[in-house]
Amino acid sequence: MSAPALSPPDAPRSSPSPLKYLFPGWYAIVMGLCGLALAWHRATPLMGEAATAAALGVGLLAAAVFGVLAVATLLRGLRHAEAWAEDRQHPVRHSFIAALPIAIILLATVAQALGLHGAPVTLLWMIGAASQLVVTIWVLGRWWKGNGKDGLSWAGITPALFIPIVGNVLVPLAGVPMGYAQWSAAQFGAGLLFWPVVMILIGARILVQGPWPERLRPASFIFIAPPAVVGLAALQFGAPELLAWGLWGMAMFSAAWVALQARAIAALPFGLAHWGMSFPLAALAALTLRLAGPSGFMANLAVLLLALASLVIAGLVLGTVRGLREGTLLAPEPAGPTEPAAASLRVVASKP
């Protein structure tokens, strides 16, 4: 009797579908494009109708990307349910689930800013605002588990945590013009509540365990977003302009601080995490344009920041297209630290 045939040891194995690796962080692309569309819309008083046309073009691109991602996300949920479960349990990736409702909020904001009103836009905004609130409560609910399984760990304390926790401050950008000022103010307050808490947690992580992994270094730019968006939202409520100037100062200082990472970020291979730079830069440009007059230093600075955001996002788009073509983006993430906070503290405490 002949021996059964054996497969060659180096026979190729079938690799999982790239769709499995369509992590929620992909919606950061929509966030960045929407932010850029809003910034160009803010530039209309300085640049005229050309800026409005640019805002419309970028907004349509954001809507198209969202449509593709939404269909792909649905297919991923049907074909790779275990991948969604892994996203929810992952110490870092679970924070990016909030990028989906935030993308919806921003799409509604862009539509409202460009003059598209009516029930569909309002419904889109309501779905995004309600979903964002649910995700925020879910993420904060994990904190009650302490440093145990699915709880709060050092690995999960990165700037990405701002997305689900502070992302609620985006709601007034479209909510106030739509006539939902009271609800917008309430959800705005929920976003403000834990902003300093997240800042303290991130500072503690840096002190105790050090910064987040190298591949997440571009996410450092997220520090710019909260003060920039809070400034824009505060102006929607009719807050004193001096308050917005104070928040602009916080955003500019944050930009100068994270700019120290620029050289290290440029040395990294391109990854989805680089899109973490897009929305913060666009939000800073939008707030600067909102505060700038028709001429002078601030107007020139606003145009410069808008150009910077546009160039960075154009580069990110090209990098994404190249990464998809070469197959380097829809691939497993490198393994990262998942050690619970208590375990890390014990290690630190045991050192002489």
C-alpha cells in the first residue's frame, strides 16, 4: 500500500480576505475629508466661490468614501463576525469604533454647511449624535471593570481615546443651526466632562509606561482636535470670541508640541494611523479661518494652515491608494502590548 501523499512543507496557504482587516479606524479617512471640506467652506469669505467649490468637491469625496466603507463594513460583519468581536475587545482598536458615528455627524455637518437642509440631513445628524453617545457610554462602561479583562489598561490609553470620549463636542456644529441647541449643549457638555480626565490618563501612561507604540505616533496629532472643535462649537453657541481665542491658543500650542514628532512620523512606513493627523489639522485651519479677519496676519496664517491641511490630506490619499494597491494596508496589525495597568504597575514597583 502506498503512503498517502503529503503536502509540500512550503505549499502556499490561503490568506484571509482583506475585508477582515477593515478596522473601524478606516472611518478616520471620512473624518479627515469632512474636516477639510468644512475648512474650505470657512475659507469662502477670504477666497470666494472657489473655496465653496473645493468644499463641495471634498465633501462629495468624503460621502463616496463613506458609502464604500459602509458597504464593506456590512459585508465584514456578515462574513467576519469574529473580527468585529476582536475590535470590541481590543484595548486600542475599540476606541476607533467611535470613528463611524463621528463620520456620520461630520457628513451631516458638511451637508448643512453647504446648504443641504431638510429631513434626510437632520435624520443623518440624529443617527450620528445618538450613536456617538451610545459608543461613549459603552467605552466608559469598560472603565468600571478596572484593570481586568476588557477594562482600562495602559495599552488602551492613547490619544485615540479622545475619539469616543470627547467626540461629542462635534454635535453642535450642525445641531445648533438645525435648531437643536439644547440637545447639542447637553451632548457638548458630555464631551467636555472627560476631556481633562483623558489628558491626565495619557500623562500618567507616558510617566509610568512611556508613549504608545511607534506605529501609533501620528495619533499624537489628535491632541490638536479637542480645543479646535470646542472653539468652533462654542462660537456656534454665541460664546464670547475671547473664549474661542483662548481655545485657539490651546490648539496652536498643541500643534507646536506635536510638531516635534514630525521627523519621527516621516520616518515611519505609511499606515492607517497616519490619518490621525488629518482631522486635527483641518479643525485647526477651520478655527483659524473662523477667527481671521479679511486681511492681516491671521488671514495669512489661516490660508497657510489650510494649505498645510490640504497638502497633508492629499498625501494621505495618495499613500492610501498606493497601500491598497500594494496590499500593505488591509493586513494584520503588528502585535502590541496588552498588559493591564495593574500588571505594569507591579513591574514598575518591583524595580529597585
